Amino acid sequence: MSLDFTAIDFETANSSNASACSVGLVRVRGGEIVDQTGWLIQPPVGYDEFHPRNVEIHGIHAEDVSTAIGWSDQLEFLEDFAGDDVMVAHNAGFDMAVLRRACEATGDVCPPYRYVCSVQVARQVYDLESYRLPFAAAAAGFTDFSHHEATADALASAHIMIDAARRVDASDIRELAAKTRVRVGQIPIGAVTGALITA
């Protein structure tokens, strides 16, 4: 077995989880980063207002996504990149909620991804004053990245998990979760909405 997963990060246009406006994806194979990508997204209709606070955080404006692909059209690209990987995200509950709520807004069936939260893993592996992404990534040796740029954030999350696996001598993502006492969650199969489950 080997440490294989896809790290993911979403940015949103406003306080609604459905308002995805960008995504970053990073593929890890055998504990090595082998590919990365990201793109802008037109948030679903009704969730497409850009709030000043969100713009201040990530720097994406409504005009930046005016020619971007919509949620439903980009979902195929996301699924093609991630395949059946376990997803990893820093504060994974947020990113999985974006997947679920944007799918709910557009009527798409949400992919039933399994996922592990790098915040929770970091809390078990590092002794830090803050487990926010820049601090946890620095502990993993990954510094000087553009926080709140989706692909950069996904890359930071991937580095945390790779470093954590090395520190606890875990050979794959499930062993890493087990050794750090972190649950592997899953989006319910066939769900458009509903609560996340853990296993």
C-alpha cells in the first residue's frame, strides 16, 4: 500500500457553502505530489453574490468568474481528477459541505467521497499554538505560499499529510488516520443533501 490521496480546497463567494467560486486539487501518489490543478467557478445561481469580506480574503471578484465554468459543468473535471481517492482538506467539514451544498443548489448528485481532515491530523502530530493552515504547513516544512489561493491551500494540506505520515510511520491514508485517531468520513452515497457520516 502507499500514501495516495487528493487534497482539495474551495473558496466561496459569500457565507453560503453553496457559493463555490474556485477549487484547487493536488494529487499525491506514494507520498509524493505528482499533479496539481485549479480553476475558477461561477457559483450557482442564487448563491453568486460576492460579499466584500470574502473578496478581501481570497481576492476573487464577480467579474473574475464571469466567463468561468459553472458548478455542474466543472464537477466532471473535479471527479476526473480525484477519481476514487480519499479527499484531504484543512477543515474538511467545510470543503465537503461546499461539495454537498453546491450540488444541492444545482440538483447534481454529490460524489460520495471519503475524506480526512488535515487539521485533525495536525492536532495529533504537532504541538502548535495555532493549527490554522499557515502554521500547520510551516510545521510540515511548507512555507511562503499564497494562503486562500485554492491550489496553494490544497498543496499546503497535502504537505501536512505527507509529513504527518512520515512522522507516525503510516504507509497509507487509512493507517495515518488510524494512528492519529482521526475518523475517515464519507459523504452519503447518492446524496444531494444530508448529514456527513463518519466511519
